[in-house]
Amino acid sequence: MTGTPALDALLASITAAPDAHALFADTSARLRRITPFDAAVWVATDPVNGLTTAPVRVENLHEGGCGTYWESELFAEHVNLFRDLAVAKVPVAGLREVTGDRPTLSPLYRGFMRPRGFDDELRAVFRVDGQPWGQLSLFRERGRPPFRAADIAVVQALCTPMAQRLRAFGLPAVTPPSAATAPGLLLFGAGGELLSLNDEARDLLAEMPPGPAAPTPLGIDLPLPVWILNTAGRARLTGAASRIRVRTTAGRWLVCHATCLRDAEGRTGTTALVIEPAKPAEVAELIAAAYELTPRELEVTELVARGLPTADIAARLFLSPHTVRDHLKSIFDKAGVTSRGELVAKLFTEHREPLAAPTTVRVLDAAS
């Protein structure tokens, strides 16, 4: 959907955003003028599983109720779930629209929206090539009209460009070494409360960008970002391991993985979450996606990283050597390199360079 000057300008601004923080801030300000809303949550997600990661931008949602919002996606029998929108034909929907103007069917409406004066929520998943790179919640207060088809069409027009731009921010950067000398470990109780953590976890948490966080019962000033809580919560809910990649304010990639611990009788209770610097191979797929490599080009790249010559790559992939060379030329052009060594260094080795701006923010009264 294009054609209006305001929407065309919004779409152009997305492709020009210098970083994810600016992307969320500018898009939100411009979108508010086209499709008015009273509060918003802009989230980047790990494209593998759709879990929340940094950056997060929260507008006009005061502290105290955010826990209910975040937990509803994991634990409530909710409607209009992000994970359903991620695979829907149209990845945008309004709560009143999907419930036939019966929002009380939603626990999020009953427990979070109605007590805060919100009457409707529009949700969207930013996806491209089948992967979710971000998501959005817009809220309207009582007295405003609910979100309808025209609003959905505007937000739908943003979904692919937003995903493409978020994907592009995965390009490699050079970062300083971490203060942590070993993996960080956090232990959560059966109710999701933080029980204990090691010193390395404190150091790694200090590298996280600021964002929505829950208070801890440990009597210390330790923010636990929502992406940490959601990762542990997903493991606790499903009983399966859960993992996200997070980029720190210094530009380094961390991997956070959670798993449930079982007692001698096989019962789950405690959840362990480990934070550690991501190995190059753990973020190579994000970097490859940022360069917009096709699935076949990624396969070729992985075999190049293993040191295979052209003939062996062709045999492995049932391609001709000429086709492999064509793929390599395309890969080199996209990554801005001229040799296999440069390519492997760019995608599969550690990089060290600070980011230009913070990546997470909470704002109130963001009516610009």
C-alpha cells in the first residue's frame, strides 16, 4: 500500500534509518500521524524462534504493568498471539476485529488493557522470507475508534520493510572484549523468580542495553531485561531448551540459552539460563541474512568456511562448478569482499567495533 505522501515518506525513512533505535523512534513518530495510537511497544525478535530480543522501545506504558503484557504471550490462553501472526497470511490484526468486538475474550484485555484504559490493540509481526525480525503492539484508549481495515493496511505496508531493515542491522561490527571471564548463570524458581546468579552473569547483564525489566527479590539494583525473562519463561512453559541472540550496547553478540532442571523424580522446578559471548558460527546466519544471502548462497558459504574447493562444493550440492562460481560471485558482491578468505573472516570470525547508538529505550508521552 503506497500512494499517500505521508506513507511514502514513512517507507522511505525506514530504509534510511541508521540503527534500530532510530528505526523504531522515527517510524513510531511518523506512523502516529497516519494511524493515531496512544501507546506502543516496538520489539526486535530472534528470527529463529520469534522470541523477544533487543532492541525494545516502549511508549506511554508506565512501569508496573509491563510484566502482565510480556507474560500474556507466554502463559495466557490469549487470542491474537504473535506466534500465530508470524505464520498468518496477513501478519497484522486488531483485537476487536478478531474477537468480533468482544475483547473480554482476551486475558490481556481483562488483566492489562482495561485497567489501564486501553480499548483496542493492533498487533503486527515484521517478517521477511518467512522469518520474524520484530513485532509491534499499538494501543488505543477508550473513546477512540477501534483499529479497522484502513489501519491494518497501513501497518501491513510497513511489515516487510521493517523486517528488511532490522535484518540489515545484523552486519558484523568490531567490539571490545567483555569483562566476563566465564559464562554467566542465572537460576529461576518455579514461579519465574530469580533465585541466584554468579558474578559473570552480573558482568554480562551490565552489557545489555536498558529496557523493560522486572524487579528482583535479591535486594540488589539488577535489571533483568524482558528478553532474559521471556527466554527463561519459554523454557519453563514448554520444558524445552530456549535460546536467543542479543547484541550489546558495545556491538557484541551474546547468546542466552535456558533449560529446565529436573529433580531425582524427573519433576521440573528450577530453570537455568546461561549467558555467554556468541561463537562466530552462532551469529553467522544472522550476518548472512543481513547480507540478504539466499538459502543456496548460505549453503555455499558454509562449505567455503569448511575449506572445500569449488569442485567439492559442486558435488555436495549437486551443482555444476560453473553454477557454484556464479553463486560465489553473487556472495562476494553482497558481502563486499573479493576472496574466500575475506568472506570467512567477515562472517565467521570475531569482530570488534562499537555501535553508534543505544538500542533500547522507554519513552513516555512520545507524541511527536
